[in-house]
Amino acid sequence: KRRGKAPSASEISRRRGITAASAAGTFNAPRKPPPSLSSSQNKPAPPTSNSIILCRIRTPNPNDVLCGRGGGINSHPGNRTFRSWVRERKESYNLAKSKAQKAKLSREIVDR
């Protein structure tokens, strides 16, 4: 939060876009929302061939890896399997000489 002198009424009006003419009631033209706030930009883009369609999974399969914290997530079979794969590759990853080798090992875990 900013500290210091409180803004004046005219400063608040300026920030909100209220002019002397609009405050006096002499400004009658309807205002359009700025382009960044138009309703067309609030709609999701139509799917393309490169789009990934996501859906909510209500019941995860045993092979799924769940993100989150806590005992329920940690004890999920997919997460246990994933952690064992990571343990298998941990030493190789730590001994890898280049970033490319580390990326390759990581990709092997994810693609498994």
C-alpha cells in the first residue's frame, strides 16, 4: 500500500475518468469500453488444430499423476509409480554433464 497524502477529490475523479463536463451533466455521448475490456475478448478463442482441449477428471485412473499436496495425493498409485521412476533416474540425472542430457532423462520419465 502507498503511504503519504491522501488523493484529492479531483485526483480521484481524474483517475476514474470523470471530467468536469460529465460531472456537470453536459457530457451526453455514450462511452464505449476500452478495447482491452470489450466483451469479445472475454470469450475463449475457438479451438485450432494446435489446441489442447482440457476436461475435468472426476475419478483419476491408477496411472494418473496428480498435482497437489497431502497424503491423498502422495499415496495415489500413479504418484508412487512416478516417484519410483524418478528415483531410478536420479543418479544418472545428477551425473549428467549437460543440460541436454538432463532434459533427455527428464523426457524419458515423462514419456514412460
